[in-house]
Amino acid sequence: MLLTLGVLLCACGSSAVTVERIPTPRPQPTPTPTVVLGFRTGVSDVQPKPHHAPRRVVHLPPPPAGPYLRISPNTGIPRARNVTVSGGHLPPNHSVQLVWSTQSVLSSVATTTKTDKNGRLSITFRVPAASPGSYRIVGEVGGTPLVSASYTVTSPARLSVAVQPGRHALTLDVSGKRFLPNAHLNLLLYPLVHKARGTVLARTQADGSGAFHIRINSNRLAPGEYMLSAFSTGATVETAQTYFQVVV
């Protein structure tokens, strides 16, 4: 820091020295341009992994230790169809006759096949049209029944009824579906009382799709609960039931 001396003279003859401090100027900052920093990013496409549906694994039961037969499929509607009959643990290189059986009674529906060197067989069998119930395919070796497998016939037929009261009579709107195509049907009415007998209420026929609709007027139905049954006539019997109530 610099010091500047000044002499000041007084009128009375005396003198004094005063020291005056002058501040040193500070340097001013020099402005500089702002540097803008940046960076680059790269985005790469990520391909999604293909979704694979889980593979369905069918676990078949192990074959029995002794001779056996299997039917696939082992259930169906009252129509003729082809099924696969397979078997094993049978006498090797032997003829086997497969016979359609109803309630332990062998029918004339049969086919003959032959086992391989390991005692196995597999053949297409034509199941006949049959009424709902349980059946069997019996395998005979040398005329002796040796093995059998069960087959179940179920009916998909459905029946419904709507009761419409009138002044002098009741009207029953009866509808059915999934019967055999063009099947002739009897409609039977059963009162749900002890030892009551059924009566034929009407006769009708299904169309080509197995459906029908009929309207029945009756003035003889007493109040109570009833079962209405429809069954087809002919070699193959197919049935369906429904229930309704008559209220005064």
C-alpha cells in the first residue's frame, strides 16, 4: 500500500503531518464464455423374447401287469362312431376277436385282429348306435373271453317345458334339442305321486338338427308336480326329462 505525505501549514506557525490512506484498486474479473457440456446416448432395440405356450403333457396310466384292453375315446353319444381299441400282454402272434357286449350279452358286432410278437394290438373298431348306458368290448382268444374294456353312451338331449295357464285349459310349450336327427319321439307325463302311471301326452318328430317344439293344450292336469319325459322310438332309444308344476 502506498502512503502519500502532505504538509499542511497552520497560520500560527505550527505544522502537522497527516497520513492519508488510499485504497489499492482490486482487479476486476475477466468474463469468460460459458462452456456447454453435453453427452450422447445410444438406445438399442430390444427384441421381445417369443412366448411359447406350455406344452401339454398327457400322462397315460401305466399298463396293467396282465392282459388288458383300452378304448379311446371311451364315451360317446348314441350314434355309431369309430374308436381305437388297443391292448397288451396278450398271447403273441394270436388272433383276437373283439366283440361288442351289452349287459354281459355278446352281440353280433365283432371284428378280428392279430397281436404282434410282443402281444400288443391296435385297431379301429366301429361302435354301433346304442341307447344311453354302459357297454363293453370283449377280447376273445381261441373263443375264450380274456380281456374287456368299458364304453359309456351318454345322451346330450335336453328337454324344457313352460306352463301357460288359460281360462279353460293349460298350455304346455315343450321344446327339445340335441336329439338324434329326425328322431320320432313320445312325450310321456308322470305325476309325482306314489304309484302314479305315466300317460302318453303327445308324439312328435325332431328336425334334421335334433330339435323340436310343440304346444299342447290340456284341461286334465290337476294341481301338482309332474315329470315330462321324451324318448325316441326305434332301435336306438334316447331319453330326456324335465319337471314342472301346475298351480291353480
